[in-house]
Amino acid sequence: MNTVLILVSHGTLAEGVYSAAAMMLGETDGIRCFCLTDKDDSVSFRHKVREGIQDPADSGVLLLCDLLGGSPMTMALDELVQAGIPVKGVYGGLNLAMTLAAWINRDRDDVQERILQEGTASIAALDIQGKEEEI
């Protein structure tokens, strides 16, 4: 199956995450990003998404967004449904770790578990108040 990742965000977060992922994975046409900027209205954003998902190879999509229920997510999801493209999962809290996990595991049955595990594990704090250790 040719699962495609779609990254959507307010501002250019999705483009930044894609850029960082491409440094690690290499360029891939299997990841697409759509950013709702202050220059977009809902019509122009929907048009960008509609034009960007018209690939017949899209046999399924994992939609990663900055905020669940945010405008970019709801508009992109609506366009995917209208186009008849199967949505295999929608995930909020877009970050680099979850994007890499989604891409690497995109066609596995446990993709959701892996996305959530890696995305959550990447959120941590460095204990800078603790005891200094020799390096």
C-alpha cells in the first residue's frame, strides 16, 4: 500500500517539520504539507489541499496536524473525505519524532501505537538543576 503522510498546520510549522524530516529520510513525494498562513482564507487553503491530494497513488493517508480540531485539520480532513481518499488516522501535536515514526511505520498495523509512543516520548525536559555529571 502507498500510504501518504499529510502534515497540516497553522503558519509554516508543517513545512519546517517536513524540511527536518527530509534531512533524515531524504526527499520523498510521499509526504505532503499544507500550511494555513495569514495570506490564506478557507477557500484558498482548501484549494491547496484539493490540488495536492489528486494523486491516484494515494491509497491511504495519515494526517498529522498541529492541533486536533484546528482549522487546518478540519479543512484538510473534509477535502480528503470528499475526494474519497481513505484516512487511516488523524494525529495532533505535530512534531518531528511522530512524523519520522509515521513515515517509517506507515504501512504497519501498529502505526498508531508507534506514532503516539514516539511523539509523546520526544516531549521531555532536561534536568539542568540536577547533579552535574562528567562527560
